[in-house]
Amino acid sequence: MEGAAEVRRHELAAFLRSRRERITPEQVGLARGRRRRTPGLRREEVAQLSAVGVTWYTWLEQARDIQVSGQVLDALARTLLLDPSERAHLFKLAGVADPAPGTPCPSITPALRQVLEQLEPLPACIQNSRYDILAYNRTYGRLLCDLDAVPPEDRNGMILAFTNADWRSSIVLLDETMRLMAAKFRASMADHLAEPAWKMLLKRLRAESAEFREAWDRHEVIGAQSKTKQFRNAHVGLLTLDHTDLWLGPAHGPRLVTYAPTDDVSRERLEKLHALALADGTRPGADYARPGTPATS
């Protein structure tokens, strides 16, 4: 039995090292610096982000016989941006029950992508609770801006609403929208306060948008809700659309976001927008998710 336990400790140590070395500092909001030689993160950086001692984490990577709690493994899994399979593997190697395994939500499967296409000309996308736009159809890709031209790391509803000029100019009631989005983001973040990706997004929004800082500092909170929205599209003009969220997993997980026209004029303009996208040879938006969060957060 002692031999088996030792083998598992060495497997755990090797797994942690491999996951640590694949993550860039930028992915967790750290500066790279000029003298970095270590591939990926340093041990002390993982320890700091996970709120554990550097010596303790070093011992863990050295396969020493030390006690590991579920809470600490949970923090390491979040810091190392482990996907659900990797997280389960981590807990199995440590011989510890996962305190919050959650319910894995679907990634962007071919079936979901087909659903997005079949909804055209209605604009539709799949977002997670952090407002990352994980996939979208052609009409949505032209609804508020040319989303294909936006770098994948910037395809996030919060970043676009507070920093992208084209996206912002398409929202008719921009001030109200920004206030509501900040309130929704605060409500969603309550479940993810310790997660590096969420902290990194919040830090970026506060740094790049005075309007976000003002809205965030109000401490308003509001839950998800469907409502009628108006967009001023650069190609076809004013659109009045009913926004609906269709949840693909547990509450606050990934959701299918759809926009249905409220009148014949908006319907005709959506059809025209879709035709323009087809004429340009636009393809449905490629799957995108930050490492470790394919569509699960």
C-alpha cells in the first residue's frame, strides 16, 4: 500500500508541474518580466494565486508525504485553469473527494453549432456567466460590430460594452445597459470571487473604463432577465429585438442568447443583415474560450 501511495504522489507532482508549465503569466493577470526563464508559472506564483505557502506547494511538487485538503486542491485547480476532466484527475491522484465537483456543462458541440446556424437570420450566441462569447452565428457576428474582426481574447460582452467603440455606438440605451451589465456581472461574480480569470477580467475593466468603475462602485446587483432591446446597426438601421437566455446547464452556467424581432421592420432588417453576412462569405464564429473554461463557468 505504501508503494502505491508513493506512486500516486509522484504522479500528482508530475501532473502539477505539467499544468503549471503550460500557463503563461498573462493568462492569470501577471506581468511576464524580462528575466523569466521558467516555462509557464513559477512555483511561488502558483502558491500566491492559490493562497498557500510556497514551501508547502514546493513539497507537493516534490512528491513529499504531506496532507492535502479538498479546499486547497480546489484553489490549485482554479489557479491552474483545469478543465473538468483535469480537475477530476487532480482529486483522484490526491485521493481526496472533490468538495465542489459541480455539474459539467456542455462545450460547443457540433450540435450546438448547428442550432446556432438554424436560428439564422435571428442573432444568437453562446455565452458563459463571465460574458465570454463562446460561439455565435453569422447574424450575431454583424449585429453590434464586426465580431470576426475582434481578437478572440476581447470577445467578451463586458469588455465590448465598455471599451469597443463600434459595439457601444450600436446600443441605443448605452448608459442604462452599462449600469445593468455591471450589476449582473457583480451578481455573477459572487460565485467566482477567488477565480483568477474573473479577477483578471475585473482588473482589466477597472483599468480601461472609467464608466465601469463608476457603475461597479455603486454595488448594484441584479439577476439575469429577458427584455426588449434596441440596437442601431451600421448596415440596416434600428432593430427592436426581444432578448432571451436559454440555459444550457446549471443556473449561472453557459446560456444560449437569442434575439427575436418584435415587429416586421426589424424582421426584414435582420434578414437583410443575414444576407449581407452571407454575401461577405462570413462563417459562424469559431469556438473560443479562455484556457480551462471551455464553456463551463
